Amino acid sequence: MPALPAVSAPWRDRAGRLSGLKLATFLAALAPGLWLAGAYAADALGAKPITALLHGTGEWAVRFLLLSLAVTPLRRIANWPKLILVRRMLGLTALAYALIHLGLYVVDQNFVLTKVVSEIVSRIYLTIGFAALLGLVVLGVTSTDGMIRRLGKAWPRLHKGVYTLTVLGLVHYFLQAKIDVSDPVFWTGAFLLLMGWRALQARRWPSNPLTLTLLAVGVALATAGLEAAWYGLASGIPAERVLQANLAFPAMIRPAWWVLALGLTLPALNAARLAWERFGRGTGPTRSRPRDAVAAP
């Protein structure tokens, strides 16, 4: 069999050269799966290892999906245009973990496919998760250069559906978490942060340190409100008690605080970029055509 061209390797750029950024992203994509596989082999996943693998792969699917959405904000805020090279890899990694997640669910159901189908149809959180997976498959299949050329102007419209799919994935995450929703709340806050930045761009507001700081504070408050509303609706816990818990910092660090910390990295990156350019060491903002991606910017 003839050797594949070097450019086909995920750690190489379009010219076939080794890309440190793509190699690091590729290794980061493999790391969670290898850790989970190693923990399973070492019998370190508790009494229900398949369930632990099921949850772990689902969580990493959501995380990598959000990372793919973070590429455009980060490349513009930090003036790092080469980040566009890894967006497609991040999106496909999210798809891979989501497919493994489904496969593990089949294993958990002892390969009884009729039961798998009936559970997906009858349980709303499984229905939502499966719908998100089907959407990711469509985006993954249409993420090749050939499909981008064939779809033309329809491609960006199709891939903007990734935002809806992310919402579905987060809702699935919330519903399956049941009692402790700290992780889903945090990742939803991260999603709101990314969507908030896009809203600022749509309104042509400047991405300066002040605006980004206000965005971080506003999203953190929204995250605290979301957590309070969820617990109030799902378990009957008074919303004021959850909000009080958010104010008990640092004795109890709730997701809203972590979202605030994450959000404040944006003005910090932006301020560092402006300082770099002010002293004549930056190259100025650069825009790249969003081709190497599984999702539209």
C-alpha cells in the first residue's frame, strides 16, 4: 500500500510542515481518552467503570466542543491567527468523544440495540443528547475541504448550527447530572461567555479590556442566577440559599466564581496584546479565512 502523504497527518499544516500548535492540540485531544483507558485498565474507575467512562467521554465531548467555539474569540482577542489551524481538529475531537460516548452506552445496555433505541426515544435527556450527536455527525461529515467547496455559501449557515447543538449538549449534561450540576453550570457559563463575546461583535462593540471585564462580570452573575434557578426548579431549594452560597467566597467556591476567573482571562489577554503592539512588537490584527474548522466562527 502506498504511503499516505505527509500532509494527511493531523500534526502537519497544509504545506506538510510539522506544526507545533497542531501537534500539541492532537496530543491534548488524545490525553483524556488515554487517561480514561488507563484508569479502566488499572481498575481505578470505581464500582461502575463503564458508567464512569460513559460520563467521562460525554463531559470531554462538551469540553472540546466549547474549545472549538473558543478559537475565534481567542484568535482575535489575543491576535493569534494561527489558532484557526486547530478549530477543525477540536470539533472532530468533540465528535469522536461523543461517538465513543454513544458506543459506551450501547455497552452499558449489554448491546441490546432494541433497548438502546427505546431508551433514547422514551427518555427526554437521551433524546436531546442523541439529537445533538446526529447534528455533530452532520457537521463532521461536511467539514472536509471538498464539502466546503461543494456547499459554498450554504456551509457557514449549516455550521452555525453548532451553537444550537452546544445548547442541546449542555441541556443533556444538566439533565443527566441530576443532583450536583456544578460542572454543567460552569461549562454553561463558559458558553455564555463565548456567546456574549459574539453578541458584542455583532453590535460592533470594541473588544477592549473594559468591555471584556464587564462581559466577564455580567456572565458570572448570569451563571449564579442560572444555578439558583436550576436548583429552585429541579429540587425545590430556595434560590436565595443558592445565591447566598455564591457569596460565601472563599469558603465555598461556586461555578460563577470560576466563570468570572475564566472571563477575566479575556481582558488580560487583550491588555497583553495591546501592550505588545504598543511597543512595536506586534504585527497587528490578522484575519484568516475560516476553512480549517468543523464549525462556523
